[in-house]
Amino acid sequence: MIADQDTNFVYFSSLLKELPSLQSFWRRLEKVLIKSNINYGFIEGTRDVWCRDYMPIQVGLSEFVQFKYYPSYCNDERYRHLITDADAIQLNHANILQRTYSPFVLDGGNVVKSQNAAVLTERIFKENEGNKDAVVQHLKSSLRVENLYLLPEQPYDMTGHSDGMVRLLGDHTLLVADFQNESVSWKAKYCKALQKTGLTIIDFPGVTTNLKNSSGDYTAIGCYINFAWIGNIILFPQFGLPEDKEALREAKHLFKDCSVMPIASSDLAMEGGVLNCVTWNIKE
């Protein structure tokens, strides 16, 4: 699979620069993209800005796998109109649309990846029928990874995504966002799942807030681990929290070979996601 550090081009939903609530964020982000010499483009015909979820996953230089985009939370009528038809999108790189299709339901935000490993939450078993072993084997084959690790989903996260919880640093090291505010029973289950992976675990900063947006959904304020990683550039969120500086310092320590670029992201996080959610980076 193509890892984030191998990518050299990033796409955004065109809505990111069009929605009034996010235009200020886009202007800040655009300045950083230009300063960092990151090549970027836009996806037309989307229903929301979270392009990570509905775009195909790149498994080879010219190979993409399109999973079915119909997350279970969209059974709620409040969200059903936000389902983007992956076949209706328009890109300025037509070859990307030559993809293979999987019948399995899987959001891109639930695929934390490296070259030979992927981390998903157990939401995949709720969204796909069949024997659990068969589901895992299909996903390993589709994603072209030898190792697929499963974690219990966070109880308050309606998306069930792994990209707000962990991040792979190579095939054998896992960054894990702080989860100490969770219930004792969930923490025990989570720690057991982390231990079962056999990966080297590194604690990563995170702040749990109970802040909700105008739609009544939890925000992503404090979710530092949902950074965007494009080649040797890390786009790192800042939220105006006291913990911002410490989180940025830790990111620079861990990613010594990368340029870590801080971006004020509170307005984006109020919508429910952060920088990994809003980017779709590929290797051309």
C-alpha cells in the first residue's frame, strides 16, 4: 500500500474553499501549502469536505481500491444527504478514476496505514456481514497488507474511525492518542487490543473535550493525532488549547525528518474532523 510518507499530491473537496464557515481556515491552509511547495487540487461533486472517507485507497502507483461508501451512521436521516457518490466526482487526474471496486463498506478514515500494515476499528464488523475472519482476509487482500490490526471503536465517536485514535509510524510502531478519560472497562479492552498488535506503542498527545457543535455532534477539538502527512511534510493542527505547544513539540521530536507545519484548525474541528479527514493524498 502507498504510505503517507510516499505521497506527493493532495486533494481537497472543493467545498473546503466554498463553505463560508471554512473559508478562513482554507486561506490559512493554502498559505502553508504554497510555503511548503505541496502540490494540490480539488475534487468536484462532493457532498461534504471529508474526502478521506469516500475517495479510493491507493494500493499501488496506478492502483486504487474503491470501497462502498455508506457508513452506518448515515442511516440517520440527518446525515444521509451527505453521502458522496464516488462515481460522480470529478478530478483533474482522470487515471485515478480507473479503480477496482470492493463490495465492502469501509471509510478511508478508518484506515490508518503504512506500507505493509493497516489499523482499523471493529466498526467493520458492524458494517459488513459475514464471518469475521473472512472480512479480515478480504480487507488484507484488497489493501495489500500482511498485517491488519483491529481496535475497539471509541464509544462516543459516531464514525467509528481509527484516524482519531492512532497513527502508524512505519510498519512496527504505533502512535496512540491519550485515552485516559475513557471508562475503565473500555480502557481495559483497548489496552488489551493494543498489546495484542505486538507493535511498539508510543503515547501521543491528545485532549478529550465534551464540546459539541450546533448539530449536537462532538467536535474534534484536541485531536492532534489527526494530522495530515504528505511526503516529508506534516500539517499539524492547533486548537488554541494550553496543550498545543507540547503537542507540536512532540510531533517535531517524533518526525525529525519532516517539516512539521502548525495550522490553526479549531474552525475545521468544530465541524467534526481535522486535517487527515479533510485530505486525500496520493503518489503520482
